[in-house]
Amino acid sequence: MSDTDSFIDEVTEEVRRDRLFGTLKRYGWIGGLAVVLIVGGASLREYNKAQELAASQKLGDDMIAALSSDDDLQRADSLSKISAQTPGGAAVLAMLQAGALADAGQQDEAVARLQAVALDAELPLIYRHIASFKALGMQQDSLSIAERRLQFEALAQPGAPLALLAAEQMALLDIEAGDPDAAIDRLKTIIQDAGVTADLKERATQVMVALGGELDTVVVFDG
């Protein structure tokens, strides 16, 4: 390479360096701002997490304190005075209130609280189905078999959070309606489901055996 070519390369590199420094000097604040935003965003997320954790802990403490009363109405009243910061917390609070009201003999008010949760489309499905399941359990004497079956069928759809528990209730409705064969078939389906819990499988097995179901279809428990 000639001295001229070497000189041109040096000058070109110097020009590039000058342009880079000029660009950084002119627009470097953007990078600084980006760093501030990243650090600030991370700090804000950590702050929000800490606030949410503190709110959850306070809600749990308030619930425990409210439930410590031996008087059913007092528990319901204490729970009604607690405020939740999240929809999920409010749903759990409403279900606890419903339980206290039911214990106090105020079934209609308890069912109303649960149905309000069950119909809240903003809540995750699991909260709504639990509330609906509990409400149906409180209406055994006020709803017909057909009405309860219709609602339990909605909860027993494949993939639903409480599908197997709802199917168990439908088997009990079959028994109540005088159709043990339908109950046995439904219980067999529950027992054979891959997602069934040990407790539910054992309950279903015991009921099926009591109804005369075949033992060779029953899973034997070791105890």
C-alpha cells in the first residue's frame, strides 16, 4: 500500500470517528433517557409488586380476623367491612361472606352473593364456577332436579375447572331421580378420567360399589 493510500485511510477513519463523537454528543441524551426509563420501569414494577404483596397480606390478615368470631352473623358483618384491591380478592371475600350468611341461616342472601360472583364476566372462569357450584349446593331444597342438572351440566363441560366435581353431583342427581344405572355410568367415567383426584376417585368408587357397580371396573386403593 502506498503512503498516499495509507494517508487517505487514516483521514477517512478520523472523519468516521469525528462523526461518531458528533452523533453521540448530539443524540447521546437519547441513550441516557433510555437507561433512565429502563431503570425507572424496573423500579416501578418492583414497587407495584411490593404494593400488591402488602395488599394481599393485609386482605388475608383482615379475613382471618373476621373469621375468628364464633358468631355467624358477626363474621358476615366483619367480612362485609373489608375492602379488596383486586377483583379476585373481592370474589374470595364475597364467597366467604356467603358461607357465613349460610351458616347464619340466611340462605337467600348467601346465594345472591354467590350468584353475583358467578355472573361477573370480568372474573376468571375458576372463580365464577366455584361460586356457581357453591350456590347450587345451597339450593338443593329450592331447585328441582331438572334445574340443578341443567346448571351442573354447564359446569361439567370438558375442560371446565370443576368438570369432574360437577359430574359427581350429576351422578348424585341420577340417584335422586331413581336412575342408578345412569349414575354408575357417570361414576365410571369419572373414575377413568386421567385428571381425577385420589379423593374424588375413592368417593366415586365407593358410591358405585354401593349401587352394585362391577368391581372389575373399580380401582383398588391401598389405603
